[in-house]
Amino acid sequence: MKKLKLKRSLFLALLLIFIVNLAAYASEVDEKSYTDHLVFVVNSNESYHNDELFLNGSPTIIRDGVTYIPMRVLAERLGLSVYYDNHTKKARISNALTELQFQVNQAQYHVNNQSLTSTHGVPFVENQTLMVPLRVFVNHFEIKVVPQLEQNAINLYWSIKPVAKFSVYPDLIYAGETKVTYWDEYGHPHGKAMKDEIWEGNKEIFSDPGTYIVKRIVQDENGIWSDPFEVSINVLRPNQPPVAKISTNKTQYSIGEPITYIDLSYYDENAIVTRTWTNNEPAFFEAGVQEISLEVTDRHGLTDTYTKTITISNNVMYTREQFNLLFTPVGEKYGLIGKDVLTIPKINYDIKNEYHTLYRCNSSETIRQEGIYYRDVVQGSLRLMVHKQNQRTSPVHIYLVATNVNNQPIVMATRNTGMGGPHEWVTTTGKQAVTRYLQDLMKTTHTEITLQPGESRVIFTDISQRKIFAKQTLSAYADISSSLPVQIQTVILDTGKDILKELPSLPDVINDGLHPRGTFNYGNRSIAIREEVGRDTKRIVFGDPLEDTLVTGIDKMTGDEVINPGNYGVLYKLKLEKVAPNSVLTLNARGGPYSGAFLVNNKIVMVTEKSHLLNPNEGAILYKTGAQRETVDIVFIPASGSNLPITILIEPLPDKRH
């Protein structure tokens, strides 16, 4: 369709003809009630939209009593979206509310995905123009049709209505309390201003709970009224505080008897956000009256507290020590007497060192400057270990850069990885790194890269992608292998810099003399204990040089021989071949705070799940055997950021009495 601008005299003459010819039916239509008037001239390509002439690509025709119009003409005059697929012969016409889909030469069509059948003709293509039945089209777009066949005219009337949209704030409305705000979202397709509006039910405060319908209609500056717009408002009864309530399975217990606490708290909105218990011990070990309290808080900040009283008799079911062993969950801790652990007989063991290169970069542990913190040329299977704390004011990145020092390509594979942090708590980063490494150890996937001769590339990019801010620590492990010798460098660089561009000018960082760095040949060790354990209480000590030999290596940047205190980074594989029925294995930290993870019979046990061992007076449950003798396999790496030595206690569980 092409818009044709006529000379003023010609336009006035044509307009006068239509005014005269259409005067006969003008009284039938209140033209003031419509915003748009479109006249199609039958058997002509002329159409008049609000008295403006347009020439259509094809003429309007009447065939077998059905009026057909060019689809694109009507769609454009109505401001509809139109699409026609020449391949499928399907047409789609739509606005925000309605979508019509036609198929050429078919009576069936769709309105908003509902299938209908036309009784007023079918669409067809003529002169490369899609012609659609006028009546089928207008029935779905609120268009009034007034035919004047004596004048060869088809008149269409419709209104471009304003939109009375509004929204309600806030989302939660309480009867008698909440002041309701109605946000005006009036709109008009042609940008006309609002002249008037009528509301129904728009109260500022609703006095009673229930569902209310608020309606609005608006009038634009042309006097056209909108369709009603309505919003359903759910008014809640006034907010009530939550109700705290607890119960126990009994009202009187023996000393050391397990207590079951039942939280019966409730809230009208089912939105209690915090529960704070007081004195809800799993058991009590002194006779007398105990008060247990629970405070609950809802999302509005209202609280309620309930206190339950129970009585502890003089009867003894379990001592504190017995109860702890029986009822502390795996991965959680309990209190013990640390000095008594030293009196428990030790289990001596033999170590089988396994050749697996350990590349440990822990010195300087604190990051005070940019530079190369360790470098060596390695080959075969090796474990990379990095543990750094940023003491610079600017954030930094840690890079592991591999360089092919050969005259032929090399293949590098990465298998097991684990990273913790960056985090402000050093023990947390150590636990995270070991946990994720052990999780990866149970998988069989790996990735490979090929390095060309002389090529340098950043490996283990999970590390380098992390920005380490001041006072934060990052700890990581990665098992890699190389088909030929490869140089590995641990590099620290301020954020925002290009590592490969900066690397040639970076200085070597000296050893801080406190923490080890170096390359160690024996990064794995196996320990098998074949005697039956668990019939009586014994202990196994790790990380103590008197009981557990330390691995030695070379600082390849200085050539100095170094030892690895605590054997950090070494993978321990402990097999207890015969563990008696009903035994418990407990980890006890001897050197200070400890937070790590252990793979026990292929299940990860964190020490601890929610905290860490603070001192020698705490123990964490690693495993409990059942009614049959078992073999227990324990795999672990001494966690960075934690203290050694550590001890594994193996002892019989007390008999159950409940």
C-alpha cells in the first residue's frame, strides 16, 4: 500500500462527493463515539481513513456475497502487527490482546490458538495480495461495519481507547492497618491525555479482611471511555505475632537420657524466619529442673517465647562420655578430656611411601609483593598445592603457569582439583579445599591441554579467576600429569594485569623461613593396620614427627633441602582391615584448631559440618561400625590452615540402654 498525497483541490472534490453520497446513512452512526472511520470503495483500490485517501495494492471486491479486503491494508490502518509466510501460506495478525491466524484457501482459522471455522468465505491470494473475508476479520477487533453498496462503500468504525491500568501497593494489605496506594498506569496508543476517570471500590484502608475488586475506567481528551480495568485485592486479617510452642516426648528423664524436642510453633502467614533455642541440650547430666526456651520471630519482626520445664531424676542412663559416643552424629563434635587422650595406648604402623611428586608453594605464605613464589620443572604425576594469604592492600590473583621446555608438544592432564576461598577464615579455606579435592577424587573425569614448544599457558584457571582481597586466604590442590618435563611457576599479580605480559619482568620471591615450599618425591603414603581394633580404646597419631615420618624435598629455587612439617599436601590412605562391631572412630586435634575433611568408606566427613575443632578437648565423630566387623578405609590430606598433630581414637561404643 502506498500513501498518496493529493493536491488540495482534488482532495476537496473527492471529499465532497463522499459527503454527499454518504449523507443518506450518516444518521445511522454516531460518529462522535468513534475515533476512526475507514471507507473501502468496492471494486477500487481506494480507501479513506479519517478522510485521508490511501491507494491499496489490490481493490476491495465482493465475491459470492462476501466482501474481501487486502489483509495488509486493514492491519496497517488498525495498527496491528502482520506477518505472512510465503512458504506455508499462513498469515498472522495481532495486537496485545488478540491474534488471528489464517491459512490460504482454508475456512478454518485460529483466534488466540482457538480453532474456528469461517462461514463468510476463505482467504485467497490474488495478484500477490492476500485477501481476507472482512466479516471474519472485524468480528474479533470490535469494529462496526456499515455497508453502503449503493455508493460502492464499506464503512468501518472503531475507537482507539485509552487504557485504565493501575497497580496496587503494597503487596500485603492488612485490614484496618495498611494504607493502600493506587499507582496510575494510564496509557493511550496515540498518546492522548486523560480527561476524566471513575473509580469503584478504591478504599484507602479496608476495615475487614476478604477479597475486594477495585475497578477503574478513564476518558481521554477526545471523550472516548476505556474498558473497565480491575484488580483483585486480598485483604488479610491484622497481622498477629507468631506463637512459640514446644513439647518433649516426656516430662521426666534420667541423667544422660536422650530428649526429643518437638517444635509446635505456628504463624498465620507460615513465615517464621528465626527460631532461637535456649538450653535444648540433647541430654542433661545433673539431676534437677531444667527450663528449655524457644523464641520465634516472624518476617515482620514480631516475636514470641515459650518455656518448657522438664525434670531430671537421679537415675543414670548414660554418663556424659557414653552419651557423646552413642549419640553425636558423624561429622559433629563433642567435648572430651584432652589430657586423658595422651594416656591411651598408641597403634604403631608402617608407612609405605608412594612416588607422587608434591609441588608445595606455601612460602612466603603471606602475599606482600608481586612476583614468582615458586618454580620447578616436573614430569609425570604430581600434586600442586598452594596456600596463600593476601597482606597487600590491593586485590591479587594467583596464577599457575605451565611452560613447555621441550622441542616437541606435550600433553598435560588435570584430574583431581579442590579449592577453598578466598575467605577471611583460614581454617574455612583449608576445609573447603580438602573437601572439594576428595569429592573430585571419587570421579574419573579429567581434562587435557597440549602445549607447543616454548608455549606458556595458565593452568587450573579456577584459581586465577578468583580475586583475593586483603586479609583473605586461598587454598588449593590439583593433580596433574605431563608426558614430558614442564616448568610450573606460581605467580602472584595485582588484579587487572596481563600475566603472560608481566611474567618476564617479575622478581623471584624469597622463602619466608617459616613456611615450607619445595618439590617432594613422595606425595602419597599408604598405611595398613591389620590387627583388630575397637575392642578396647586405642589411638593413631598423624603429623607428629615422632610417630609419623616427615617427607623431605628440595626448594628448586634455592637448591636447599627442605622438610615438610605436618606433611601438608601429602595424601594419606589408611586401611583399618579389622574394626570390631559397634566401634566408634573419633578425630581429636592435638596441636590447636583443626578443620578439614576425610573420605571414610567413600563418604565425605567434614570436621566439622558446622564448625571446627577448637582444641584438644574436642573430638569429631568420623565413623561408627555396625553389628558386624568391618574394614574401614580413610583417605585424607592434612588441611592447610589447621594445626597438627591429629589423633584418631578407636574405641567400643557403650551398650544401649534405651
